[in-house]
Amino acid sequence: MCPRKVASCDARRAMTSASTTKAKRQAQQQCTAANCPRSARLDAVLTENAFLGETVATLQNAVQVANHRADALAQEVESLQTRRKELEAVAEKACGAAQRMSTLERQLEDVSNKCRLLREEKTDLLERSWETLEQLRLTRQRNDRLEQRLSELHEEIDQEVLHSRLCASKHIISKVEQLRENRGQVALDDFEAVAAEIEILEAQALAGERLEAELHAEQQRSAALHDRLQQALADEKRARDLVASYAAREAHLLRQLRHEVQRQIQST
């Protein structure tokens, strides 16, 4: 058999049994080269051109699909970047909110400590106020008793001094009258008795003056106690005003803290 025919037959069998496109194209080229007629080569070229055209169209479709997928991926990437920026902004806000909440917690703790100190101070002031009130009550009772006793002593002293002075004066006057009536019969003892009675009267007068001085001193002490009582009442009023101001300050701090917490919660 002619070698060219053998090669042609082998090329046809290879082209027929080829499983891939590349193998078929190689087998077709071998078959065309084995047959060698010009028309056969032209058919092979046309077939290859058609195959290349189909390949180019397939590749163009693939490129378009790839471009569409690339556009979609780019849009998705852009969306993810936007979402990441939004999440970063949210994270920054959350971090700021956490810091503000931490600051608020510290402020709340400070306010709680201040309120606790204010309550303790208010309790102490109330206790001292009750003690002051009790002292004022006792002082007032004592002052009332002293004033009543002073009034009684003043009346007794006045009556006793007047009575003693009146009796002594009457006695001296009677003695002087007797001395006038008995001018010629007056003895030295009578003059000495009158002088002694005058000395007694002067001593009683001095005692009355001392009693008046003691009464005046007692009145001064009573006035001092009254001044102390007024000062204690003023101190009590200041203590009550201070307690009221502390209570108002505590309420104001609590309202301010409550508003700040509500504002921070709404902002977050």
C-alpha cells in the first residue's frame, strides 16, 4: 500500500478517535497534510478558522461574564467598605458612649459619696439640734425658776428692809422724844443706847445695800442666761437652715445626675 494512503488512513483514524478539541485539530492537520490536496487544506483552514471564531466568541462571553462578576465584586467590595466605615463609626460612638458611661459611673459614685456624707452630716446636725433643743428647754425652765425666785426675793427683801428701817426709825424717834422730855435727867447710858441702835440701823442699811447688790448681780446673771438662751435659739435656727440647704443641695445633685444619665442613654 502507498505510504501516503497509510498516513492518510492513520490520520483519519486519529481524528475520529480524538477526544479533545486540541487533539482533533492536530489530527485534522495531520490528515490534511497526508492527503495534500489543496482543497482539503483549504477546508482544514476554514474549519480551523471557524473553530477559532467559536473559541474567540466563547472567550469574549467568558470575558464579559468575568467583567460582570468583577463589577459585581467591586460593588460588593465598595458596599463592604461602606459598611466597615459605618461599623467603625458605630464602634467609635460605642467607645465614646462607654467612656461617657464610665465617667457617669464615677460621677454617680462621687455624688453617692457626697450624698452619704451629706446625710451623715445632716444626721449629726439633727442630733446636735435635738441636744440643743433639750438644753434650751432645761435652760428656759431654769431661767423661769430663777426669775420667779428673784422676784420673790426682791419682794421679801424690799418688805424686810422697809419694815426693819421703819421699826428702827420709830424706835430712834421715840428715844429722841424721851431725851427731849427728860433733858435734865438724861444719863450717859441712854446716849450710848441710842448710838448703838443707830449703828445697828446703819448695819441693817448696809446689809440691805448688799442684798440689793446681790439682787442686781443675780439680775445680771439672769440677763446673761437670757442672752445665752437667745443665742442658742439663733444657733438652732442656723442649724435648721443648714440642714434644709443640705437637703436641697442633695436633691439638686440627684436631679442633675438623673437628667445627665437620661441624656446619655438617649444619645447612645
